[in-house]
Amino acid sequence: MTTATTIIPNHSGARLLTVTWLANQNRAREITSPILAWEVAPDRDPRPVTLLGDLDRLAWAVIAEGGLGFIPGETVFLAREQAVRELTVRAKELAGLSA
């Protein structure tokens, strides 16, 4: 059975924050991107659609206006700084390093 995916335009002003660990420089790189839409499918958490493409290999969170952040269905961050700290740990794990 195939499940349908729905794309809903984003008008919230929220942005996507991604953090990538640059092992050769021993630092994290942050990229903030507009969210174009939300991908909604049965039995899955909503996922943002951005110009960054596939998010599966990125540590990411959604940052709303005012700094509140979240990863759909998983974690809520009260401030952008909390999101950056958590995403840096996740980015290191994705790069194959322990936090």
C-alpha cells in the first residue's frame, strides 16, 4: 500500500537551522534556510521542505520567530542557543565522532 504525501506551503516565518561538523577544522557550521513548505504523510512526523535538500544526513531543527525551536515529534528548545548545542552534538555523531 502506498501512502500519499501532501506538501503544505509554509507561511509561519519559521526557518530551518542545520549544523554540520567540520572535522578538518574542528568546528561546527550553522546554516539557516527558509522553509518553503511542510511535507506531511500518514504515520510520519511533518518534515520541512527547504533548498537544502535531503535532511536525513543533517542535524537540524526548526526555529520559530522569537527563538523557540523544535524537531518535529521529538524535541523542543526554548532558545536558539539550546538548539545549536544539541545539534552540534548530533552533527558530531553524524560525522562519526563521539560527543
